[in-house]
Amino acid sequence: MGSLNRETYVLDYTGKIVFHLDSYLEGAKHAEEALKYIKSQD
């Protein structure tokens, strides 16, 4: 069986990756951390 991995990216309006999270065991953390990053940019 292959390795499973979860990655989350947030891109800006130009398509540039501005946030990246790579975590296999902490799936719920992805939405929380991505939202936290987005809110910090206001």
C-alpha cells in the first residue's frame, strides 16, 4: 500500500502559494490553520 499524505494550500489572487501545510495525522488541523492564515491577512 502506498503512503497517504494530506496537503493543504492557500493561493493568492495571482495563483502564488502563500500557505502550505503538510500533515498526515492531523486532518482537522488543515482547515483550522488555513483559516487562521487567511484571517491574519486582513
